[in-house]
Amino acid sequence: MGIVLDTLREKHLLVSDGIYGTILHSIGLKGGDCAEEWNISHPDEVRSIAAAFLQAGSDIVTTNTFGGSALTLKRTGYQDKVAEFNESGVRHSLEAAPGVIVAASVGPTGEFIEPIGNVTYEQMDEVFSEQIASMLHAGAMAICVETMTSIEEATCAIRAAKKLDASVDVLATMTFDTTPKGYRTLMGVDPSRAAEALVEAGADVIGSNCGQGIDQMISVAAELRKYTDKPIAIQPNAGIPALVQGKVVFPSSPEYMASRVRDIVDAGANIIGGCCGVTPKHIKKMKAVVDELRN
């Protein structure tokens, strides 16, 4: 049993963090830029985000490594920087957020495994293994496979992590959309299939992030809980974004998201955090509710 499961056993509920991308864009990251490159060129800014989530009360702080795979970095010409970007990203969070769990973020590559895409399973495994090995080398305490829509890609990343270190806790979250047939990922995966496949691949925590606001995520949590007794992590966006005067605005306030935390927990969530638009202010308010629920 790894540190996430051990800490859950002790505290019953955990609070994760929000998202690096939203904050990085607010302080100067341009569209099309490589966020992971900021681990080298803007280390203080990256560390300040991890420190802010620590101060807000996060029990789990992630890393600025979401797009750190070679397949993703290739789009900005940094495919030879996998180890450098991922190791520095992990170390920034470890240094800026001491005393909490640092879970290294592994996002989708943007490619698909054959026959849907042009990448073989072996190639995808190699890509994830390279990224995750550098994270573990830097001291990551857990691996967070997140924002996945393809079950094949998600399970490949989970298996890569477990192959490298069978004892490391792996959190795996899918992104579900609302469809006429219920919740489905972009690739058609429903909560039942997601729960079964993620657990079978070795995930210690399963769940959902992005795609939905906190209201919809209550239903997602309840759906996932039907199909697993594993801990569930729920990380909604701060509402459905809208374009206001040329800027993307997320409508859910910290107070509103905090008001729905109890409902998320009642639906089956064990780890509560946020995704797009969720800032340390949101996490601070949500943590206050979690503290009440723990008592």
C-alpha cells in the first residue's frame, strides 16, 4: 500500500489541488507555448503554484508535467527534454510543497493506439515508461494519470507505472461528457467500463476530472461508485467556461464549489479537488468543508 492509500486510511477524505494551466496562462504562458518548458525557464513561477496549493490546504499536490510525454512535447520541438522537464517539475513540487503527497501528473499524449491511431501499444508503453521513470527518479510519491478519454491509453499508462514500481499508488481519472446515452468519454467509454478496466490495469484510485462542473460531477461520482469499492477522486472544473470580453471565464465561485463538496462525498468521492479554472482560493474553501466532514 502506497502513501495515498495510507493517508486515506488515516484521514478518510483528502483534498487534491487545482490546475497549473489556468494559473500559468494568467501569469504569462501563451497559447501554443510548452507549459512544461516553464519548469526550466520559470522555476519560481511553477514553484509558487505548488506552494499556493499547499497553503490552501491540499493534501495532494500535482506537478507541472501534464504534457510531458515525448509524443506531446514533440509538437513544440522538446521531445528530447522528457527527463529534464519531468524531473524538474517533480522537484519543484517537492520543494515548494513539503509534507504533503506529490503526485506526478501524466496527461494524454494526443495520439491513439492502433487501430484507431497510428501508435502501437509498445510505442505508447515506451513513451509513458520514459516519462514516469523520470518522475519516479525525481522522487514522485504517486502517479496521477489524468484527463484520459481512451481506455487503452489510460490503462497503458497505469501498467507502465506499475511495471516501474509496483508499490507506487496510481490515481487514474477519465474525462466524461454528457450524452443522450449518459456519461461517456470522447472515445465512448462509460463509467462502468472505465471502472472495470482502470482497476484491472492496477489503478489504486479511480475517478474523473475535467469536462464537467461540480454539479454534474456529483452524478459522475455516484455512477463510478456503483462499479467499484476503490477510492474515487473527483476533480471538476469551476463550472462550464464562457467567453466574456475575449477572456475565458469559469463561473463557479470558491464558495459555490465548497457548497457542493458534501454532496460529492455523499455520492462516493474520497478525494476532492479541481481542474480547469480551480484556483487555490477554491481549494481553500473546499478544504474547510472537508475538515468539517472529517470531524
